[in-house]
Amino acid sequence: MKTVATRVSLLLACLIVLTSAYQRPEPAEVIADTASRFLASLSAEQRHKATFQFQDEERLNWHFIPRERKGIPWREMTPTQQHLAHALLSAGLSQQGYIKAATVMSLEEVLRILENDSGERRNPGKYYISVFGTPSAKAVWGYRVEGHHLSLNYTLVNGVVTGNPSFFGANPAEVREGPRQGLRTLARVEDLARSLLDALPPEQQKVAIVDAKAYPDILTEASRKAALSGQPNGLSAAAMTAAQRDRLHALLAEYAGDFPEPLAQARLERVKSAGKVIHFAWAGVKERGGPHYYRVQGPTFLVEYDNTQNNANHIHSVWRDFDGDWGLDLLKKHYESAPHATSPAGR
């Protein structure tokens, strides 16, 4: 019996050692280390372009259209630097999210061919990294990865990471010709919402569909603070069946699942805290292929999706927190507990 007990004790000890050895570092550690490695690979001139003070107003200057940005673009990096840039992009996303982001970037080449562009406007190298402050697992800093149809904004406060606003777009939403024909970069954010709409009987659809015509874009556009006028409309989760709410939660989980587990869980906690105080609203045609829009609004968060441009083959989608974009809720707590510190930009 002693021999068996000894073996069991050794086995448990080995399991504890293995668990400790393979314990994953927190996202703040991974992101800070990856950002530091990326910045170390840059020349002094490149670092000057890539870095800003944390309080710089540029941190809140986001968009998702094809325009010039501040920061260091992929096309000005060496192949080694590009590898490290992709590592930083990946560090702030889940595998699912990284695949989406990389595919969004690659669609610029599809557009270049479709539009017979010179390669200047439609260029996969025109995605930028901007770092605000000094990367550290425990300090206050942030970074942004942004270009056409991609805007990922991260703020790190005392080891906590937030990634809002986060924007993913796709043009074309479905590649309809050429060697990549059939590719749908953001298929699930459309299909899951459509699955929920299809699960609603006619009387519920009358409540959920708030406009027969889809809006030309997401209503919050690239505003610094997410806000919608009036009270939430559409169909309340309280009026849904349990099966319908499961479809609603699956849609929100798709948006949350683009990020590493702790960030995804933080989003899902917001969903859980909202309970049934969540509204699903649709605008536009119900049938696939026509212009359509939807949003999911809770007390603390907002998801918007629009597909109307280019004959309804052009997606814009975003997750926003009403008080937490750019980590402003975390920063408020931080500066209240450390009044000697400098307040963040925009407050």
C-alpha cells in the first residue's frame, strides 16, 4: 500500500510540475514582450514614426477607410520586421481573430486586381502599427494596428488588456471571381445573425426589423465615443425564447472569440451581466444577397454590422464599449487610485 501511495504522490507531483511548466503567460506579458521585440527591430528613424506618448491625441484617432495614417507601415519594414509586426498583430488576437485580420489585409490585393489599381491605393503594405507609451506588462500603454477595414485598438493598464474599439471589414464580402472565388472573410458574423433572424416568427420579426431600408454604414461610424440617439430598439432578449437567446449569444461569442481568452471572457462577462437587457435590431432585406444591417446593444456594449455598399458585398463590423473604448473605464479607476499620475488623452 505504501508503494501505491508513493506512486500516486509522485504522479501528482509530476502533474503539478508539468502544469506549472506549461502555464501560459498572461496576454499583457505576451503583448508587452512582443511589442518590445518589434520596436527593438526598428531603426531610430522607424521608431520615431512608430511611437507616441500615451497621452497623444493620436491614440483616439481611428478609422477604417483607405487613408494615410501615423505609425510605421508594413511596406516600410524589412521582412524580419514584418514577421515581428505579424507577431504583435497575433499577440492581441485569438487564432480565429488573427486569421480574420490577415485575410482582411490580403483583400487589398483582390481589390487591386478588381479595380485595376496601380497598387498605391489598394496595397496590403498600407497597414500601420502605432505604439503609445512604453510596452510593459504592468504599466499603462497602448498600441494600434490599423489600415483599410481593420482597426484594433489596445490599452494595457496594470496588467489588464482591453481591445476596443475593434473593427473588421471585408470588401468584397464574398470574392465572386478569380482564384479566391468563394472566399467569405467574415462569413460567421453574417450567418449567425441571419440564423437568429430566421428563428424569429413573423410577429417577432416585425419588432426586430426597425427599418425596411438598410443604413448606408454603421451608425457610430468612426466616432471617438460610441453613442446612439434614443432608447435601444429592436427585439429584446427578454422577449426571446431560450433557443433564440442561444443564437444571440452565439453571435456575440463570435465577436468575443476574435481575442485571447481573458479578453474574450471580459466581453462575455458584459453579455452575462446584461442578462436579458439586450436588443437585436435589423434593417434592410431579410434575404441573403440584399442590403442589410444589424446591431446588438446592451447596457455597456454595442455591436454594429452593415453590408450595403458595392451591391451589398462590402461588410463593416465593430464591437464598442460605451465607457470602455480605449480602456477609458480602466484608466479612470487607475487615475483615481493614483491621483499623481497624468490623466489620459480625451478625459
